[in-house]
Amino acid sequence: MASHQDFVDYVAEQLREAGTIRSRKMFGEYGLYCDNVFFAVICDDQFFVKATPQGETAFPDLPKAPPYEGARDYLWVEDVEDRERMTALTRITCEALKRTPKKTRRK
């Protein structure tokens, strides 16, 4: 089941204090960016944030699950009504991702 645009828009609105949020349609679902950092996906109208050690430490109670078959585990944010918590997790995750060295491609 594909996600609905109104759910994606709602999540983006909830995260507005974290930075500039934009969504991009990907394989029938959505990727989310905060200040040009890819940090989350929305699959089946569920919000998943990339797992980082910093995010897992700050929010140890969030379950981890793959957003789609074959994916790595992400932090699954079931309560998208909790704007403050979502904003904090987004900020922590994006800061961690900015500090992570980019992977180099093998030739």
C-alpha cells in the first residue's frame, strides 16, 4: 500500500521547526530531507527515521523496524502527533548524518 500525500504533508508540517523539510517520491513511497540531508522515509503511511547511535541513545524506547522488505532497520515513530519528540529526533539524526563520512564507491 502506498503512502498518501496528505500524511506526508502532515509529517513535514510536524517537523517544520527542525529545518527546511522536503519530500521526494521514491519507488511509490517518500523520502524526507531536512536541510538537504536525507534522514527518513514514509512507507505505508508510517514514519521511519534513519537509525544513528545518537538517535538510538536519545530515544531508546523507539522500536526499530525495516520500512520495506530488504531495508535496514530504521527508528519507527508511531506517534506522529508528538511534534516536539519528532523535531528533536530529526535534529539529532541530521547532525549525526552530517558528521558521518560519505561512503566512497569502489571502481
